[in-house]
Amino acid sequence: MTTYSMPTIGFQSASFGLIPNTKRFTSPLSGDTQHLELAGARWLATFTFKTTKRSEAAAVTAFVSNLLGGANTFYGYDPNATTPLGTGSGTPLVQGSNQVGRSLITDGWTINQTVLKAGDYFTVNGEYKMVSADVTSDGSGNATITFVPALRTSPANNAAITVTSPTCLMVPTDDQQSQWQIDEAGFYTIVFNAVETFFV
């Protein structure tokens, strides 16, 4: 399996969001409803590359073809959120092992700053997360991040936290995604759908 980076010709548009994994049960007797959050939430995306001539489009057609459906992976991300709205400054690390759930104790930030804001992304332990509330470091550079979705595996103590150009592993949603359109003027339109994949 090979992991590719997306071409840099740019996007015309993109959609990006989280697919939660939940179960809901409504009692046929009382009508009471129970909701359960399960593991396995994934990021879903549709990438529309800018319409261009073959000289630029060839890098994209080669990219989507090389993915071979789900045989290979690529580094996916929200293309409009590659840098944080917070300062993102410092060298953030996980502080302590055996952390699970949707919050993470961290250190190594520049002191007394709003280092991340709600809606920012980061990667830890190979997992792509969205910050759910503003994160402010204390006078020692410590900060607790809350985020979605929950951790799939517990990161090691001192694991690095990536806040600039974070990514997740993605694959095309099916084998029909490696196609493109060409108009009579020779312009290529390339759109494909992808979903996060992970290995545990």
C-alpha cells in the first residue's frame, strides 16, 4: 500500500465533514429514546479540482488513478483550514499516557495564549481531530484540548501534536471515483469522493 499527497493545482470547491457512528433506540412501550455514540466516526470529503487544461490536470488524473480505488491511501484534509485560527505556537506534546475520550492534556505551548480556536484541526497519533472549544495555554505552557471525534487509541506520552497542515488517511469511497470529464475545449473537470480510513 502506498500513501499519496494530493496535487497542488488547487481546489475549485470542496465539502468536508464528520460522519458520526451512533445508534438510537426508541422504546415501543414508553417512547423513551436512548442515544449511543460508538467508535468509528470518520471524515468524509468531496474534492473538486479547478477546471484546467491537460498540462495541469494530468497530475490530478494520475493521482486519482494511482489510488486504485481503495488499494492505496492519500493524505486528506479540510483545504480551507490548514493553519489554525489560534496562534498554534510552541512545540505541543501529549502530557501523560493512557488518555482516552474527547479531551487531551498537553504541554509545550507558548505560555498564556489562545493556541487553538474552536473549528481548528490537529493531528495526534495519526488521528485527525477538530477542536470543539477555544484552547488557552497557562503560565507553564499546559493546555487541555477538547475535540471530536473521540480518540481511537491512546497516544503515548510526549507524542507530537501537529497543528499546521494536519491530515488524515483517506481512500476513495468506491472504485468509480477515478474518472474525469473533458469538455470540447479540452478542459478537465475532476471531482472525487473520499472517506477516512484507519488501521488499528
